[in-house]
Amino acid sequence: MTPTTSTYSLTLTAQQADYLLRLVTIAELALGEHNRTGWLPTGHGAATLMRTHLQAIRGAVSLEHPLRDLATWLRKASGS
């Protein structure tokens, strides 16, 4: 995927941002386990779906910095 200069604005409440970061964390844990052991989920169609997602993210632009910024904002918004 080629990086572009276009952006997308998404307005989130603190609760929505927290939920989004938790979903991303769960996904990162699953990907880490896959990379470490080759694990794939066993639900009907879940392994195929995960393989599709793995292929898609291999060439994707990293979200590490934007998500780190979101986590920083969330910590400040929640006062911790």
C-alpha cells in the first residue's frame, strides 16, 4: 500500500477511544501469538479471515504512531 497525504478525521469520545485501543491491543496479541507459534483461531471461517487480515497488513502503512498519540490523548483525557 502506498502512503498518501490524505487523512480521515474521526471524532471519538474518550470511551470510544478506549474501546478502539482495547480492540487493537487484542488484535496485536493475536498477531503476536500467530507470529510466535503459528496459532490461528479455530472458529468456522476464522482462520481464513485471519489469514486474509495477515496478508492485508503485511504491506500496510503502520498505525503505530497515530495509535500511540491516541493512547496519550486518552490518558490525558482520563486524568491518569
